[in-house]
Amino acid sequence: MTIKTLAAAVVLTLAPVLAFAEGCNYGQKVTMSCAEGMVYDSETGTCVTNTTS
């Protein structure tokens, strides 16, 4: 087996693993939306009534 063939086999074997690792979304922020008249409170992590309007 030549070096080029061996290298191609290794690359093709590892390609799906590398593609899967690229697709991980650990640490991705999620955008939350609240109902009308409510705002997101980052301290409690919930929607609260908007008191400024």
C-alpha cells in the first residue's frame, strides 16, 4: 500500500468524525421571547411584567 493510498484512507475515515465535532453547539446562547407586555429578566431567567411603560 502506498503512502498516498494510506493517507487518503485515513482522511476518509476521519472526515465524518471531524464533521460531527464541528456541528456541536455546546455553549450556544438561546434567544428567549416573552409574551406581549412582558420583558425578559436575566437575573431570574424568566419573563416579568414590563413596569416601565
